[in-house]
Amino acid sequence: MIGGPRPRRFRAFGLRTRLLLAFLLVAAVSAGTTSALTYREARNALLETAQDTAVSSFRDQVQQTAFGLPLRGGAGLEEVLRDVARKGKPHPWVVFAEYGSLRASSGENPVSSVITAELRRTARANPHGSFERVVKDGVPYLTIAMPMVFKTGPDDLVPSGLVLYAVMPLTEEQINVDALLMAARDGAVPGLVIALIPGLIAARSVLRPVRELRHAAHSMGSGQLDTRIRVRGSDELADLARTFNESAGRLERSVQELREAGERARRFASDVSHELRTPLAGMLAVTEVLDEDADRLDADTARAVRLVSAETGKLAVLVEDLMEISRFDARAAELNTDEVDVAEAIRKTLESRHWTDDRVTRDLPDGIRARLDPRRFDLVVANLVGNALRHGAAPVTVRLRTAARSEGPPVLTIEVMDSGPGIRPETLPHIFDRFYKADAARTRSAGSGLGLAITRENVRLHGGTIHAGNLPGGGAVFTVDIPLHAEEAGG
């Protein structure tokens, strides 16, 4: 596996958190709804039981009590009201009587502040009585109004003007209702906590294949194309794992076929280049002899001889470049470094190619030393300068300098600039591609078409980079950056 596993990052709202929150939300809504409905039904049943008992009991007590009309206030009336109040169910009442302007009660105050005007109007309008639940100063009460009537016929009732009221505090019922509320709340909270357990189990069952899929995708991205996921069950996640495995298998086969094809192509190029090397060496020897005798031949024959010699030389260069690029592809290229004077090495490269005239200008400060592979560095400089002379325009400038970087060691920088029209923008991304032709109509070139590709590989072998661009005033520029060690930077 290339590289270690990626560190797990904390996600405040990752998939696990969202699944748990959704599960808890459903559980909370379900528990809250169930608790609310249970509380409402239990509360209504509790209050209605107390209410029905009180209303029925008060009606019976009123019907069994005889009052002489017209009423006269006094201790006798209060005693009757107290007797009715003592028989109150399910709790003792406070009974009030209203007859015209007369007011009396079984308690200390003849008038109740709990009885509302609405209840009084309803009592006068309904001879069968009525009731109302009232909250006064935070205390719930049940108030019952029962008018005294005369029965003049089977269905005829005549109000007597006397109305009795019963006021019963619902303190015990409220305590029971509060206890129900607390029980519902105390039951819902542990229920939500307990719901976390199946929530975690469900989240784990969902996240396990997702996590395995992430690890598998990371492994495949790292080059382990034989990675597969274990398929569990027959649900949608199992279908996802099965689809991933099928796709991974197809990808592995495709990549393997491409690797084998690439390997065959590299082996073919290497084999062909190697097999051509020996006959080419003989052909080059023959063409050298023919070149020496070309001046003694007639003009047409001499021209043909020189053409064969030139093309044979190009073929020899192409074969050497193909063998070199094959070594890079096979990762067989080696770097044999030595400490060199960089400016002197560049001067030797230019002199050996006879680029010492005004076509090439130099900006080569002395005293810069670096550990380089002399042969490969010579090829880098020669390829860049030769490319500038062939495809750009003279004069070509070779500039050497060192530059510090914010991170890492300083770099050795070589710039090769020409005075031509520059490189077209659409060509720049492909300038280092093998056999790339900037001009599609140009079928032949002076080089092998591999020079810049080999140059890039040689720079990479030194741990450096190469970039191509255009100068603001016109002309192409190639920049090579090779890292320097601290002792090398100082000369």
C-alpha cells in the first residue's frame, strides 16, 4: 500500500451523528406524542371522574333538601348549607346560596370570588344546572350551579329564584395530574437514553459497509486494485458492495491490460533499438567513408551520399534516444553524481557542440558547485540550447544562478532563452510529450522528437523540475530548478 491510512478527521455532523440524531428525533417525537396522548387521556379521565361524582352528588343533595320559600337569612339557612357541604363527594364543598339579594354560605364568606358571572347566567337559563372549572390564584376549582325549581308538569319546571352553588377545590386531582406529567417526563427521558442503544447498533450496521467502502476506495487510489469488499446480506448496501467489487474487478483487468500493453510497447522499443544498434554502427562507419570520398564523386552521387549519411545519423540518434527513454520507463536509469563546477560544465557543453559564436550568449557566474551527473547534465543543457536554436531564433541566452526557497534547500537554476516568436499557448501543456509536434503539418524534424522528454526525465532524476514558458517581450524560456545541499550552495 502506498502511503499510510489517512488520519480520521472529527466530523461534528458526520453520517453517524446524523443517523443518531434522526433516530433520536423519531424516538423523541414518538415518546413525546405517546406521553402527551396518555397524559391527556389520564388527566381528562381523572378530572371527569371527580367532576361527574361531584355534580351527581350535589344534584342529589339539593333535591333531597327542602327549603321554605321565601327564604329568610339566618343561622338556620347556614346550618342547612353546612349539612349539604358535609355530604360533599368526592371532597367537602363550600356551598353558597343566592336568592334575590340574599347571600349565604356554609363557609366564612357569604359570597364566593370563584363563581363567575358566566356560571350565574348559565344557571338562570338552564333549570338542570351547570358546572365550570376555574383556576383562581393558581388553585383549580370545580364550581357547580344547581337552581331550585318547581315541577308543574311532567316536563314543566318553574324556577323558584333560589340557586345553590358548590365550590370544590381540585387540589388532590391537580397533584395527581402533576404526578402523571412527571411520570410521563421521567419515563420519556430514560426511554430516549435507552433508544440510543438500538440507534448505535443501527448506525453501526449502516456505517460499517460505508466505512469499508471508503477504505477500499482509498486502497484502490493507492494502487491496490485487488481490493474487494465483503458482501453481507441482500439489502441496498450489499448491492452497493457487490457493484463496487464488480467495478473494481473490471478496473483491475483494464489496468492490467494497459500495463501489459505498455510493457510490451516498451520492450518492443527497447528490443528494436538494441537490435538496430549493431547494424547502425556498421552503416555509420560506411557513411563516414562515403562522406570522405563524396568530393571525388559526381554532384548527384555526392548529394545522395550526403543525404544517406545525414539520415543514417538521425536514425542513430533516434535509436539512442529510444534506448534511453526505455531505461527511464523501466526505472533502470542511474544517477552517477560528482561534484562539478556548474559554469565550467555548461561552457564545456557549448564548446563541444561548437556553440561558441554570437548565436549563444552566456551569463555564467563562477564559484557555483553542485553534485550532478555530468553526462546527464550535459544532455540537459545540450537539448535545451539545441532546441532553442532549431525552433527559436538566435541569440540564445544561457543564464545560471542560485535561488533560495521559503521551504527546503536552495536551488540551482538554469534558464535557456531564445529570441524567437515563443511557444503557442496550446502547445505549452504538451511541450515535453514524446514525439509531440507543435506544427501538425511538420512530418519531419531535425531531432528525434524525444529530446525534451529525455531532458525532463534527466532533471527529475536529479530531483528537480523543468518549466517552459514565454518571455514578456517575446521568445521562449526553459527553466530548470535542481535542489542544492547546504554545502553545495556555499560553493
